[in-house]
Amino acid sequence: MIEVQSLVKEFPKKNGEKFRAVDEVSFSAAHGEIVCLLGVNGAGKTTTMRVLSTVFKPNGGSARIEGYDTVSQGDMVRRNLGFLSGDTGLYMRLTAREFITYFGRLYSVEDQLIKTRMDEMATLLDMHDFLDKKMEFLSSGMKQKTSIVRSIIHDPPVMIFDEPTAGLDILTARNIISFVRNCRENGKCVLFSTHIMREAERLADRIVMIHNGRVLAQGTLQGMRTETGFEDLDDIFVHYVKQTGTELENHEF
């Protein structure tokens, strides 16, 4: 389970002031559920996820993964969490299989179990044709699939995917979406970020809309439709943004 309460993350500015990237954010996600963090680029989605993964320490509020505090119990958080970041480093001289195995061993997973899990996920993600190719020769989609398996090879109960389909072709994106659904069916707690409205509509059990570091609204898509009177999620999102008195400029949905 993920529990976030009044979370704040600030960064220093050159003029000595502070920029608040995450501003009193609160939400939760349960097992067997996909919760989508939805917002335009720069809304605070990635920063929130990096706090949850212990990459950043919050300036205020709290975040818990499976009951473990991200600040005081970081080791236990990392054991129970799989985090796919948008800027995961890749070892280009290794094959995809070697890369995944390396991280499995870092998590103290036995080699036979690594092989079993890798084969299962490779089938779901259609990876068998390139598992033994070096990373430097893989396409963006192949690398992303490899990064996904790497991030959850230890079979964590909580999974966080930061815009996992960004920049990918439609077939690869559909394959990854199907895989994320499979994680939910297996009882995992899944947090998924995107700026693509269609993805949120198709995938999320609940949506947390975030803009300028603040939560605009959260709930089911149907609940938001009922509350706003709009059918399309992009119209719903713009409706909530306008309620804050801010404008959306030069952003893609």
C-alpha cells in the first residue's frame, strides 16, 4: 500500500528562495489497484514518485510504502518497492538478460528464481527475441521493457511506473499497458504517472490530478464525470485547472 499525507518537496532557487515542486500532496493506493498520477509535464508527478522511492527526502509531510516510512525506513521501502524511473541508467555492454540478472542479485534473489521470473515477464512483454542481445543494440521500446523487468525482478508488492510509455510506438505502449494491468490482477499496488489522458481513462481505477505541485482532484473517472458534467477526461482536467485560476499554455495532453 502507498500512503501519502501532506507531502512537500522544495528545491532552492538561484535567488535564495525556494521552489515548491510538491505542495501538500495527499493520496493513497491499495493492493489490486492502479492509481494514476495525471498531469502535464512539470506538474510534480516525477518529484512525488522520487520521494516515494527514497531518491528525495521530503521537506514536510510523510510517505509510507507498505507501512514503512520513506525517510526513517528507507531500506525496507526499497525492498518492498519497484520503481521505474524515466532516466534509469543502462549498462550498454551487458545483454538484457545479464542486466536483469545483475539487479536480481543485488536484491539477493536466487539465480533460479531470477530466471523463472524473467521468463514469465519476458513472455508477457514479448522479450524473448532480444534477451540475449546487448543493450547498445536494443530499440527504445526494448530498453524500456528491460528496465521494467529490472525494476520488479524482486517481485515487490508495490510498483511505481513513471510515464512508462513515453516516446514509444503504439504496439510497444499497448504491450506495456497490458503488463501493468497484469500486475494489478496479481494483487500488486500500482502507481502510474502519465500526461496522456487516454492512458488514464483506459488504465486507472482511480485518478489523482496534479498541477503546479498540488492535487486538483482525485477519485474514479465516473465520479469526476458526475461531479463536473464532462465526459472526456481532458475537459475534466481543464475544468479543475480553471478552478485554481491558472491557465494551461503550450502543453500536450
